[in-house]
Amino acid sequence: MTDWRIGLVVLALATACVGPAKDESRERVASALRERLGEAADPQVAFQRDSAHLLVRLATVAFPTVSDSLLTVQARSIASFALGHYEKANQLDSVSVLYHEAVRPGVWHIRHARSFSVENLMK
């Protein structure tokens, strides 16, 4: 990933963290993902850009190294699962799945990012 893309992802994550009051439906999605993927995945669910784009952040330590095509299939499955567990899914345009790892406290390195339109996930 180029430096400007990393900067955009970091900016998007920072923007996602400063959002409206806590959305309990996002908390329920994170809890369902935690049950499905395990505690090590440390799923966090936020909004990116606005409340029409759901962002699922996962710790890379919970996932084995796989090919790019398998990673895309895995991310699509996770995005679809999150969409199915989000109470306000009808208000979403897209879902992104980010795999990240901590570099130091408060600093994350994005290893992989995949985005899917809701229309694509419904197929």
C-alpha cells in the first residue's frame, strides 16, 4: 500500500472514531463477530465517512497468512456476517473489513483492507 493510501486509511480510522453517540447495534455486531472469530480477532465496528459505510476492524494475529484471493473471500464472508447482524443494515451502502496490527499504543499498521457494496453482499 502506498504512503498516501496509508494516510487515507489512518484518516478514515480517525474520522470513524469521532462519530455520533455510541450505537448499540454496532456493539452487538462486534459481540457476534467476537463469538464467531474469537477474542484474538478483537473486532471493532465503527462508521467510515458517514453512517452509510460500516467499518469492521480486526486484529491480524487471529488470522493465518493466506493468499490474496482467499483473503478477499474471507473478508467478504465477514462483511456479509456483519451486515446480517447489523440492525440498521437497510441504511448502509457498503461494508469494509480492515486487518490491522498494533505497532505501538495508538498506532496501527493496516495489513489488508477490502470494501464491498451492500448490493454485492446481498447476491
